[in-house]
Amino acid sequence: MIRIKYWKYTFAWVLSLLVIMSCDVLDEPLQNVELEEETDYTKSEDMVLLLYGAYGEFNDLQWETFPTISVRGDDVNAAGDQEPLTQTDEFKYDRNFWMYNSTWLNLYNDIFLFNGLMESINFYKESGANAAEADQYIAEIKVMRAFELLQIARLWGDILVPATSVPAELEDTPLSTFEEAMQHISDQMDEAISDLPPVRPNQRTDIQGGVTRYTAYAVKAMANLELKNYQKVADATGEIIGAGLFHLEPDFYQLFKIPGKLSDESLMELQYSDFGTSSGTSTSYLWEFFGPGAYTPAVAGSGGGWGFWEPTVKYIKFMLDRGEEERLVTSVIFTPDGIAEIQSDPEYAPLPAFISTTSPDGDQFENHTRYDFLSGKHYLPTVQLTPGRTKWGENNNFRVIRYAEVLLMHAEALVNGASSAVMSADDAVNEVRGRAGLGAISGVTLDNVLDEKFAEFAMEWGIRFYDLVRHGRTAELNHDGIIYEEGKDRFLPYPLEQVDALPQLQDGN
């Protein structure tokens, strides 16, 4: 029996899961609605509900999926009491670990739903709905689907690429190699690009923050980066840069806070809201995963969290060595024990005056047995909480793809032999460095690009791990007794429950 949760294959199940967006406040997330079980595909005005349903599902990122994707690397430690997650960070994989199977289910459930929604939109199109609108809606869903397939392949290598919305058909789906999956993603983006609006996500007036042509270009670039098709990376990122629409948020600290929601830097963002009310309905990622177990909030009564996401000492020393301030203050929250740990190395005593246990917004962080540091990128100052709201991080969005990543992917492609008439590697790297308050450099090399990506994207989506593995620089992953074994540790083992259910996986990783 297939061990993927699924819905009975009728178009009624698609509608039963739908959520609808407020027509008045486009920045608010989707709300549950009840729809008729039977679908009348001649009611073209209902077709958009399927698109809303796709966004609702995409935004509903289960908390365990992000750390499973992102925990490996020399930028972050898995703190807390989930020992198998800590072991994953140490490249010791247990295929029985519940988070592996849950992440597999979470991502594949979305893939099947997205496939079903696209199938239903085609039914509306065949029944007379506006063809251009239908094609755009399908293209938007293709981008969401491609992004999640990218994560599945990065985690497990050779994967199953479902062609329909019928989970039972997975039994007969052959494994696609990692390279085939990435090529599929790139091809899907080529199909989608022309049907998508050529604007920033925050310029959309129908679904603010929704997928655009440039989101598809970014996902295409990410897939081709894994394939080392560097000219295609340069071409895709060049389309984004050349459009002249995207800009780095000037304040790196606020980029990850409420003022940075749907900024001009955002190409993809998971959106949440408390609707500006002090109580009642609210949608949010489970930010408590990142939050402190002990602190004195600037706003009394504000909640904390589990403290499961800890920047590494290696990352902190790397940033200090570079003379970083803005990105270090943004990325790392220090406790007294954390400061003492850094200062125990004579090369880092004393520390710069800007290192403090109190954030720029007045939240004071204290010692805890689970961690010495916390991720500042997943910190919302309590003074930015809506009055009356107390949950850690509530009302903040989850940043997914940023223009800074586009610039540095462009630079990475160029130092690997690609060409561009849009921007040089030096200019791309220096644009990111300039926002961080660092001086310009010239003659940019791969070392410079990877260092800049380390500084810029720590604790975000496993970017550091995937960069080092892609370039065969896995010795850099070795730190604090953690050893990466080449040829063995790149991909997670398939979850045991899936191996038992799907014979294609039994001879796999």
C-alpha cells in the first residue's frame, strides 16, 4: 500500500481543500471556505479558486520540512532534543527518523495536489474559461511544484516525479536520476515563463507576492546550477537582473522583519498574517522552532520557543574575520555563554562592541542548556508584534528566494566560464557586499563567491551545504568533529516507510 496520504481521485477533493484569498487586502493569507462537492466547469469565475488553493497549500509549510532541507552545513547546528536531527547535521542518517518520512510526505502531498489543481484548471479551460488566465494559473502552480521537486531531489538525489494527481500511480513511476529531475524542473520553467506576468511579486495586484516570470527564472537558475549548466544559469539570472525591477533591501536587518515583508528583493516568500488584530484568526509558520527558551522581551508577555536552530562558532568567527557587522548582528543572536565561548579563543578576545546579548530592538537573550546562539534571521523583535499578539515571530513571512541569491548565482556562473552582457561577477558580488557595508573587490573568484554566499545565506534553505557539495569542497563541511564522507553523505536515505511501500526505492540510497 502506498504510504503517502492522499485524497480520493475526484475533482471534488481538490475543491474540498481550497482556500480563498481576501479580495480587499491582498497581503492577507488565504482563508478556508466551503465549496460545493460537484464542480461545474462552465462556471469560469470559480477557476481562480484553484489557484488560491495552490498558494494556500504552498504557504502551509510544515515546520519539520525546512530544518530537514537546511540542517546540514557548517553554518548551522541542530540544537535541542531531536537527537536524530542533530545526527543528520553530523551526516549520520537514520532512515527511521520521523522527520525524513514526514518531509517526504509533506512535499509529495503538495506535488499530487498541484497536479490535481492543474488538471482541474485544464477542465475549466476546455469548458470555455479564459485560456490565457488558465495558462497563467497553471504556470504559477508549475513554479510552486518545481520548487518543491527541487527540494526533494536535493534531499534524496534520484526521485520519483509524479506525472498525475493519482498517488497509486507512484508504484509504477520509475526513478528519475538527480540530473533528470533537475532537467525536468528546468524544462517546466521554460514552459511556464511566457505565461507569467513580467513583474516583481510585490507588484502583482491580483495576488500580491504571487509567482511571476522572474520567480520561474530563479527556479530555473537553481536547477541548472545543480546541473552545472552555467551558461543557462547566467542567462536565467541575467533575465532577472536585466529587467531592472529588483533591488536589494537597503537594511539587511529589517529585510527579515516586518518592514521587509514582500520587499523589492523578494522573488518568493511564504506569506502569513494576523490580519492586524490583537486576537483571533492568524496564520503563521511555527516560528517557535527557532525561538529562545530564555529571554527578557522588550514587550512583556511575549512568547519564546524551542531554540533548535543555532549558528555555528565557525560561522561567527568567519564573519568576525571578515569585519562583518550588519550581517553578523542580523544573523546571530548571542547569549552570555555564547560570547564567553567565542572569547575563550584568544584571537577573539575582546569582541567588537557591537556584539551584545541585547538585540537592536531591546530583547535581551539569556543562557539556555540547548544553545549558545540563535538564528537572528528567524527572529522578529517583540516590538514588531501586533499589540496583543504574543507568539514568537507571529505575522512575519518566510523568505524563500531573494534577489541577493540571484546576483550571487549569476556571479557563480560567470566565474565558472559563463558569459553575460548584463552584469560582471565583480559587480554582482560588490552589490551584495555594498549592502553589507563592505568594500568593493575586483577579480572575483569562485572562492570569493562562495565566501559571499556563506556570509549572506547562513541558516537559509541549506544553501551553504548544497554549494560546497556541488563544487566538491566538502572538506569545508568538517568542523567541530563533524566529518563529511564523500560519495556517501550527499543524500539522505529514503525513509524506511517509503522503501517498504515503493519497490523502486529498495535498491536506492
